[in-house]
Amino acid sequence: MKQGLNNRIAKFALGALILSVFAFGGAGGPSSVALQEPYPQLKIFNNVLFLIQNNYVEKVELKDLIQGAIKGMLQTLDPYSSYMTPEQYSEMKVDTRGSFEGLGIEITVKDYQLTVVAPIEGTPAEKAGILPGDRIIKIDDQPTKDMTLHDAVSKMRGLRGTTVRLTVLRGDSHTPKEYVLTREVIKVRSVRAKELEDNIQYIRLTSFQERTAEDLQKALEVAYEHKMAGLVLDLRNNPGGLLDQAIQVADQFLEKGKLVVYTQGRSEEKHDYFARSGQKNNGRFPMVVLINGGSASASEIVAGALQDWKRAAILGTPSFGKASVQTIIELEDHSALRLTTAKYFTPLGKAIQGKGITPDIPVEAPKPEGEVAAKPPKQKEPEEKRGEPKISDDEGIGTEDISRKEADIAKDPQLKRAVEILKAHRLL
């Protein structure tokens, strides 16, 4: 009986491994040597399963052991590759429908620490004062060391009205701060717009969701009707999202056929992504893009493309530097792998990963009142996710309810400088 179980386990593991070799091997296909090499390791794996099942102090389900093995295997690769159980994968897909209940924080793992990329505007995280670059060292009383992103997200999400306590380190401080946040329904509007002064338009993208490019186009059409003399595109604290939306956003400011970004993986083959429709015939209005340490992934793709083609001046502080492609691969039991498969590069071949986008015009943001400003996280990897949409914006572009806080020239030195540049350009 035990021997039969062992054989079934070995066949299952070998089949999965051979499948992965065919799926991700080189252009020449898997060699016979590559197929033979796993046997000794699979024998050890098989023996470990047998020993655990027969000697561990409590009964353990084979399914849990297999899932744990896969999860551990993905964790050894990088902070962004991971295994999602069917429940976690289903939860991820629910996020794309427009809302979830939680705190509103985009997080990553940086230098083995759970790090905030950016809080989402108007959420409990932003209201409490969580900042980009904050390191979350505890969720409630549980240390986050060695905690996966999925586990961290699961612990921070929950029914609205319930609370969670985050213990945070900020900047160079060694004194942790505690925040008690009450979960809410998080709904994200990805495009907001406002007319500033002298026909200068302000458009803020908070994330790159399924309808971001479409809603941006609507906002631009309104701006064209108002005789737009210049545009400030605000990508600050935008943690990114969908690759196709980043390309479609850049498309609206570049000429047709211009390279937006390219990805390169393990093989020499690279994938180029071009502007398809190109900017509308409304003239090449002057443009400034705002970025900071919370601008990551898709935000960096857009900023990098507009910078390389000299379509816009990039203003602010260096971006996060997250430029790796995570592909979502659904498995037959409806679980999924999030696997890093490539990295992004700007049209001129500049690497974003670990470096970020350097602004043409450096302008520091003011320190938050009563706080020491957090150092921008030293770059993060942009994610391209095949078949993985982010939260969609079901409520339009939100033009009428943009907050004064996010477009207040008097209190925002970066925005003030951007407007000054656009005014000067018009006078030339």
C-alpha cells in the first residue's frame, strides 16, 4: 500500500516537472539529459513525503504537503514568484471586479522585508498616514519575516468594520510605530481629472486597471474641448497594474509605431510593444509627468517611454524600480503560479529593474506634517501579468470629485513646478 502510494507520488511529481520543462525550456526543446536529471531529486522528494506521512506527530494530508512543496519551491526563486491555492487564485480574480474589503495598501517584498509601495488614495491606509517605503514588521502580533505576499494580503484583508494592527518602521528609524486600521470596502477610481489654471489640465492615474486607458481617453476628450494648453500627468504613488493598459496609456501620447517598452526573458528573444493608434490630431501639447518613489511597474513603463521619446518632461523623485514580468499560469486544479518570466526595458534599452526612472527635473516633495519623510523604496520590479487584470474602475473618471489635496498647487511644490514649466513653454 505504502509502496503504491510512493509510486503514485513520484509519477505525479515527475509529470509536473516534465510539463514545466516542456513549457519553459529553451528554443531547442527539452533534451533527454534534462529529462533524466530529475530522477535522483524526485527519489529524495518521494522519500521525504513518505517519512513525513508516516512519522510526523500528526496526520498530514498529501494535498497539503504537495501544495507546501510547490509554495516553497516558488519562494526560493524571488519575492514575486509564488503559488496560489485555488482559493487564493479565486480571490485574486474577485479583485478585478471592482472592489474588495481591506486596508488599501500595495505591498511588495524588498530586501526581505514587507514594504509598502503606495497606499491607495482615500483608503484606511492613506488616512492613517501609511507612506511609501514603510516596512511592515508585524501584522497584529505576527512578525512578517518570511511571510509571503499572499499571506500578508490575506491577513490584512477582512470584513469591513474589523480592525488590524500594523507595526511599521519608517526611513532610518529603529523605533516602530503602531497603526490600528479599520477595514473598509476599497473601490479604486484609476483616472481623475481637473482643470488647473490657464487651460492647463491635470490628470492623475492612481493605478492601471482594465478601463484606465478608456477613462483616460474620456478625460483627454474633455481637456481638448477646454482648449488644453498643457498637461500634468500625475503618476505619483501609482503602484502599476496591467501591461496592456500601460501601453494603451502611452499610446495616447506617442506617434503610431513608436516602441513603448520591450521585455526580455531567459532566452535571447525579446517582445516589443508598440503604440498602435497614436496620439489624436490635437497637437503636441506640452506635457509634464510627475513621479516619486511610489511610482512602480506600469507607471515606470509610461514614464520611461515618454522620457525616451522626449514627449514629456519627467519631474519629481526617482521611481520605485519594479520591472519584472509576472505571468499567471492556471493549473488544472484551478490553483495558479505567479512566475517571473521576463524584465522590462525602456525604448532606449534602459533597465528599470532595481534602478527606476530618474526624473529630468528633480523636485523633492515636502515632508509630511509631524513625520520624517520616508526614503523612497529602492526600486521594485514591474509586473506584467498575462490574463491577470487588476481592480477595474466601474465608476468613471471621477472628474468632479478630485480632492483639493491631490491638486493643490500652493501645497504641492512638484505640481507647482510642473505648472510653471508648462506656462513658460507656452510663452516661448
